Amino acid sequence: MHRRPLLILLLCGLLTGCASGSASTTPPPTGPPTFANGSFHSDAVNGTLHYEVALPPGYASGAKRYPVVYFLHGLPANDQSYNHIGGYAQSLAATNHPAILVGAQGARAGDTDPEWHDWGPGRDWETATESELVSTIDHHYRTIPRRSARAIVGVSAGGYGATLIAIHNPETYQVIESWSGYFILTDPDGNPAKLDSAEEEAYADAHTHVPHLKADFAPYGKTFFGFYTGTKDPYPGFVDDNKRFADELTAAGIPHVFQLYEGAHNQDFWNEHQDDWLGGAVDRLDKPQ
């Protein structure tokens, strides 16, 4: 997919129509990203939530607005697990994918496995992530504040959270990626979790939403689903759950990308694929402007 720019450059050297006064494209600034931490009061979880933000090279010296990738960590976790997006931000910078990367907090002391789910007053993690965090980032940073410039990506439980949050809020994110994730609510051991009613369980189950996804997303334009898992993932049923979700999306006529890679369920595995999957997410978003 990188051949077209090269052909254009070659033609410019051969044809008189590519005069020196014609418009030229300026490559994005290079260098390391810039990191910062922030916090906000969350009514949804009745407390303070934190985030880490990585700003792309050139952010401080320019005036451009950027697409945003929201990154959800795995669970169970502690209240500092959001603060580890450095490698992912370096990947975006090194592959020339200028975007703001946000590490979201999805756990706290005494609440280490909330699954990015809305459990009720004071524990509504989905609302905190989709509504309050997005509003905070759009207010404090030069984002492109629209759906076509937002991606939500997660690893493991974060992949579940990214999928469910985006499905429940089709107006917010254009790109959805799950890395070694799953599509049903689970307990800390990776087994299906039980809720108070069948309706609640259905709402927390991505599979039950598939028949309605095309209609739900239609008013908002294109949506990209991408997900992968490892062949040696040790958690019960994760590989089968990913295959099932892919089959359901195919049957429903919903475009998506599913990959089954050789590997397990760890940081080395996600690092191996981060350049392709983060870059692919940003490629499907609006460009800096």
C-alpha cells in the first residue's frame, strides 16, 4: 500500500506538469512522543480517575489537531495500570502515525476487576471511559473532536471493554480493536460472570448485539472492527470466543479483520503486533489538520 506515493514522486521528476511551484506535502515531525498525566473527577465512579497521555512529535510546536486512540489495559489490575502506554506511543511515533494516545484508568484499590462495565451508581466504568474521559481529553488537548477521529483499543479485558463500549456507544468511535480479548463478561479467572438478570447479561454480551450492529452503526458511517488472539492463549475459551465472534460478524455481513497468530497472552505477544495494529487503527482515522 506504500507504492502510490513513490510512483507520484517518480512521475513528478519525469513530467513537466509537476512544477516546482505546485503544492507539496510535508512529512510529519519525527522524534519521541511527549508524555503527561492528568486526572478528572468522575461522577460515574464517584471519585478521581487518572489517565496518561502521549502527544505526537511536533505537538508542542504546532497548532494541528490530531486523532485520538484510547487504550484500555487488562484486568484484574491496580490503580496505576493505565500508566504504561510508553511502548505503544513509541510505536506510533516510529511508524509515522501522528495521533494522541490515551491510557485510561480501569481499576482502583478495592475495585480491581470492574471489566469496564456499568455496574450502578459509583461504579459505572463504561460511562466514565466513554463519556467523561473523552470529554476531558477533547477539552484539554488539540483533538479532532469527532467520531471519525477516534479509536478505542484494548488488551485482554481491555479488548472486551473496547468492544462493548463502542457497541453501546456507536456515535463515539470509528475504529474498534481487541487484542487477545473476549466478548462476554468474565470473572477474574476468565470464566463467564453472572449478573442479576438475563437482560443485564445480554447487554454485557457482545454476541447478542451482532444482529443489530449494522443498523446501529449505519447512521454514523463506516466502522472498523479488528481483533486477534494467540493460538496458545491459556485462558479458557478465548480462542473459541474470538472465532465465534468472527463467524457471527461474517454471517451478519459486517466487515471486520480477525487474525489468529502463533503466540500466548502476554506483553511480548502484543508488542510483536503493535506496529501493524496501532498503525492500522490510525490509518482508518482522520488525518491531523
